[in-house]
Amino acid sequence: MLLRYFYDDRLAQASYMVGCARTGEALIVDPMRHIQPYLDAARKEGLRITHIAETHIHADFVSGARELAAATGAQVYLSDMGPAEWKYAYADDPHVILVRDGDRFMVGNIRIDVLHTPGHTPEHISFMVTDTAGADKPMGVFTGDFIFVGDVGRPDLLEEAAGYAGTKVPGAKQQFASVQQFKALPDYLQIWPGHGAGSACGKALGAIPSTTLGYEKLFNPAFQFTEEAAFVDWLLSGQPEAPRYFAQMKHVNKVGPALLRDLPTPSFADRAALEALLADGAFVADLRPTDDYAAAHLVGTISLPASSSSYLTYLGWLVDYQRPAHFILADARQLADVLIALRSIGVDHVPTVFTADVIQPQDAALPTMSADELAERLPQNGLVVLDVRNESEYCERHIAGAQHIMLGRIPQRLSDIPRDHTIVTQCASGYRSQIAASLLRAHGYDKVVNLRDGVAAWSAALPTEGC
């Protein structure tokens, strides 16, 4: 048996290839939409991708199961568990085989047993792996968004992101039952999770790629509870904000993503076209580095520096999936990688892109200030510090008197931000606050300053408080 690990740092998403060396067959578990790494790995190992398995209807990235099946002809194994409203809508595709708890299938000499592990989502399944060529007991389990290293999947996304009211408490109870079920399994089982640190699918995911069930029984907080009510309270508290785009991902992955071959390639355009788009209120994200945008940009564009892997998450918060999106690149050679990233969260309607030469030195600069400068000016009337970090960060420690609106929620909270004051946007490093500053300027706020210093500087220069 051969096992290969794939990881998308931008989405903290893990996928896997399991191969049977004797028969040359391979299984891909929870593939991303960019399938070339799987094709390359299979070719290198002399394997054919014959099986694809998905643990659940994903909320944080576009599944590559349909894309990979179209490229390889492999069979796709999807969950037939859970209520009717969360069944796959493309289950009649000739590549699809629906599976239920207790089902099993073979990948050469490797046996895959299907386990229903609801909680994160009602239809969630896990895949237990046994290499029958040398063993009669399982080696490990692909747990998807059920068990992570040091955490378990959050059960509130259907309610918080997809709008299905009244689902998070039942989901938490299901997650408790799933954890209890796994307590009875052998400690030696390896656990191969679907996400790592940085994913919003849990609140405290570890950065280690894999773990063992025995280790999780000892140190994962979810395994320490014996009472359902206490577990539910713990699991539902302190979860990070659910990115707005998760609802779109749920829909796309349920109905079946478009194939990449059917998407048009964006065209490069000039400054005149960019100015026309901005005049028409189009969404234009500037992916150039932070300092380049601060030095010169066109007001109306949103600064989303692609130098940080987290830019995709913030794009998902801010983009309107019902409208085209346009992008300014630092370099034309960036396009291929940017398209892979955009399409991983379903930003498929990208008719136009621009290169950095559309920006001129005399274009608008973004006002900034240091923490020391803010400390000197803060006693003045008419100055509002807007903290755009997550709620947990704000509550742990923030500048005394700062207003809090999480970055992704600013478009829905504009009425809470005064237009007759100077707004100083602030976060932990200056990255999110620059996005927020550009967003406010795009909405007509003409007195916006970005606090370029990070938490160490502002916590030293200014009085702070907790919630």
C-alpha cells in the first residue's frame, strides 16, 4: 500500500492518495479542484486513479471529485447518509456510487469501510483503510472534517453560513455520539484529517499532518467529555466567524461544480477599461503587495495582497458570487496560480485581469500611521479606531475604546461606521486593516487611515483592555 499527502496552504486543506502497488489502482480522498498534483503523483508511482471518495459536502473549498472523475473516468463514492435536503444533487452522474454506513469497496487489495460520522454535517462519512495484502485489521481512518489533530469539526456551519436555522445543536449532539463511537476503536489507528491549522472548520486545529486515535483520546478536548450537554456547550463556544462564502461552497458542491474546461480564460485589459469598471461599481481586487498598494492605487479597488495565503479567505468574505470579479496582478506570470486559487473557492466569473502597469505613481496613496503617531492623536475628538480582527482576538486584548467590526462584516455594517470622523483601521499586523481601509474608501469614506503597526507596537504604545 502507498499513501501520499497533499496540502493546500491557502485553505489549510488536506487530501490523500492511497495506492495498491500490486494492481496499480489508486484512490483519491477529498480532492481539491486543481487536480494536476494527483495526476502527476499517480503517473510518478505508476498508478491509475480508479476511485475517488468524498467525506462530505464541503463548505470551504470547491470539491475536485467531479473534475477528477471527468479526467480519469474513476468512480466517485459519495455519502447517501443524512436528510434529504443534504443529498448530492448530481448523484445520477454515471461516475457516482452512493454509499452508506457499513458499506465497503476495494481499491485493489485495499479495503475501504464506510463509517457514518455525522456532526460536522449530517451526511459526513469517514473511510477506514485495511491493507488486506498484509493485514486483517485496519491501519487508519480518513476522518475528513470529523476528527482533526487536537479538535473536531464544528457543527454550526449549516446554521451560521448556509442559513439552516436550528441545526447546530442537533449537529453538536451528533458529533458527541460520533466521538463516543470512536472511543471504542483501537488506539493504534492512524487518523488522517481533512484540514490543518488555519481552517475555519474548527476552532483549535493542530498543525501536525496526522495523529493516532490513541493520542487524540488522551489530549483532544473532545474526547474528554462523558456528558452530552457539557460537550455541546464546549463545542459551540468560541468557534471562529464562518466565512460568508461557505454558503456558496455548500451550494456548489451539492449541485456539482462546473468543469474547469468549460470556464473562459480571462483577458488582459488596459487602464481605460479598469477606470470604466470602477465607474460602473465593479468588484476589482488589487493583488499587489501591501506597500505597492499603499504607495499608489485607484480608489474603488480592494487591496487583497496575494503575498499572504489568507487573501483567499478575505476574498471569499467580500466577493459577490452573482457578479463578475476583476483582478490587478503584480505580474502577468501570476495569472495561472491566481486562477487556481480563485477557482478553489468558486470565483469562476473572472472576465478581465490587469497588470501592475495600469497603476501610475501619481495615483492615490493610502494614508497610514504608526502606533506612536496614533497614541499622540488619539485623545483628539473625531478619531475612531476600528478594530477589524476576529471577535476572539478583540476580546482577548484591544486598544481601549476601539470599535469592533470584523473585516468580513464591514459591508453589512457600514451604517455603524461614522462618515464624519477619521477612521483608523487596525488589526494584528496591518494586513487586514489595509483591506478594510481600501474597502471603506471604495464605499466613499474619504477620511480613512491604516494603522500599519502590529499588535506588539500598538499594545506597547496605547492603553488596552479586554472584553
